[in-house]
Amino acid sequence: MINKIKDLPYEYDALEPFIDETTMRIHHDKHHQAYLDKLNAALENYPELKNKTAEELLENLEDVPEKIRTAVRNNGGGYVNHAFFWTILKKNISIKGEIKKAIEKKFESFEKFKEEFSNKAMSLFGSGWTWLVLNNQELEIINTSNQDSPLSDGKIPILTLDLWEHAYYLKYQNKRADYVPAFFNVINWEKVNENYIENKIINLKNPRKTEFEIDKIFVNRWSPRAMSGEEITDDELMSLFESSKWAPSSYNSQPWRFIYAKRNTKEWNKIFNLLIDFNKLWTKNASVLVAVISKKTFEHNNQPSITHSFDTGAAWENLALQGSLKGLVVHGMSGLDYEKAKRELKIPDDYNVEMIFAVGKKGKKEDLSEDMQKIEVPSDRKKISEIVYKGEFNGK
Ligand code: MN
């Protein structure tokens, strides 16, 4: 946890005449700072909580010891809500982009949205906040009382308005009805658009919703591309292969085989050069490349196996899950030259080349190209009704 709140990202008088300089000074320097001071005081005797961000504490309030829960709720909320509020304020920014489209779709028009938001703000009794949030991926206007954060209800803030009298009393006195329309002149729609895109379109905080309850190991696994270039140890690598050993297969035939190359070894280029250019762009930061092949015939009778690829897929999934559990990037690719792979890697005719996967330590998304950053997100999945049929096939 930090001790000092961030400076405003603009001058104190930047929002004049809609929000006055004196209010901004007191509101930011005194009120906001006081919430942080009180939050830190509450956490004083709980060193294990100090490693968490205030947002994380609010998201899991039930995990906060009861003795300080109310203090964290009020002061953690006050700290986080204000920090967020400052970022969405700026003059002379008109609404555009994805948020404009989404608001018009949800509320029919911007004017209707403004009306609904304003009515909500006027209807709030006492002190609190009006918010535009994402609730289960849908835009929604809500109020929270006091310093309660939407994060505690699993909702993601997109835009907010502080309706405590300290936010407007100096300029507007008791006239909330004048303060609310003034707020619409100082909404930083560029930032609000970013909030929307990050949480709805890219949706990293709340990435995957399952239709039924399953172990989180499955939804936590995804296929990032950003890797740091750091090496992984032989033990780390071999434990991935160990996990693959235990996959089920037809007649326990275990048709999967792996050919690997670590970066900065003489074997690396042989596998790396099999990849299409797009895959070379990001796998250059991998630690290991692995070609997956499968034996097309059973060893016990030399008869063709109809399931060699299928079984090898199960071994691959074991390995991908094990890597995910260990915090490694494990990313499979079919973008490669299959004929060249057979030749270069000396694969016998009795084996099929399945794919190549990259293994590495997690890297920074910002280091990827802009195009790749856009797709650096956990992808969604089809619905159960699209993949499961009762009795006979009745899909498309
Ligand atoms: Mn305030």
C-alpha cells in the first residue's frame, strides 16, 4: 500500500468554471488523502493485507477481517473511488468511439443516457456516488451509498460522479440539480472509452464466464504471446513432458512424441525456421520450441491407429494445463511448414507432424506489436448448446 495519493493529472483549476479550483484543492489534497491515511491506519496490524491493492481488498471484502472490514469498506472505498473519479474528468472532450456506440445501443441515445444518469444522481439520498458500470458485461447506471465501491459487487466502474456535498458545496451549495448537469461538461470521454474497451472488449479483469461450475484451472489457461525471453530450466521443461505422459490414449498406446529446442542452442533455428513469419515475430522471445508428432500405427500390432492425433491432443492439453499452473506461457501453433518439418526434423513416414508449441516466461503485453496487443486476451468459447446434442446431431 502507498502512503501518498497521486497528484491530479491536471491543474487544480483545469475544470473551471464547472468545478472550481478551491473545491478541487480541498477535495483532492484533504479529503482524498484522509481516506488513504485512514485505510493505512486500519491495515497497520495486518501486514499480509498490505501487499494487496486497495482494489483487491474491496473486491474481496468478505476476506478482510471483520474487525477492520467497515474501515476498509469506507476508507478503501473513499481512496479508490476518488482516484478513479479524477481520471475521468477533463474539459472539452466529446463522446466518441466504442463507448458512444455502446451507450446509444443500451440507452437509445446519448440524451436519454444523460437523463437517466442525472435522474439516478438526483435520486440518491445522502452521500454517495452515481456510476456507469459493467455488470456481467452490460452497461448499467447504479448508485452506491457513502464510499461503497461497485468493485465489492463485482461491477466494473466505467464512469462516476461524486455526490458528496464536499464535491460541490463551495460552488453550488445545496444545489445538486446545478452540479449534476455541470458535470457533463467535464467528462473525459476518451478515458471513459478506454475504461470501456479495456473491460468490455479486451475484458482482462473479468475474462471468462462459465455456464456451469468447473475448476478454475480450465478457464485460467489461455494462450498469451508476450514472453520475456528468460530461460526456463530443464526441470521446468521436463515437468511439462512428465504431465503429458499421463494422458489417456487408445490401448494406452501413447502415440505422442516431442522434439524440442532451447533458444541459444544450435537446434533452435531448425524448429524456429519452420514457423510462418507471424509466429516468428513473437516466438523469438520463447525459451523453448517443441514440435509435436504422433505415431500413426499401434506398436502392438502395427495396425493403423485411428486416434493417434486425438490421443496426442490429450497429451498436449495435459502439458498446457501444467504450464498454466506453473505460470508459464505455453502456446500452440499450426502456422508452420509441415512438409519442411518432416524433412528437417527427420520424421519417419510412420509419424504425423501435429503442431509446434512455444514455452516461455510471461512477458509484457506492451512489448508486442500493436496488432498483437489487440489479440493478447483470453478468448471466449462457444456455448454448451452449440457443442452438445442429446441423442443425435442437430447442430449446423
Ligand atoms: Mn469526494
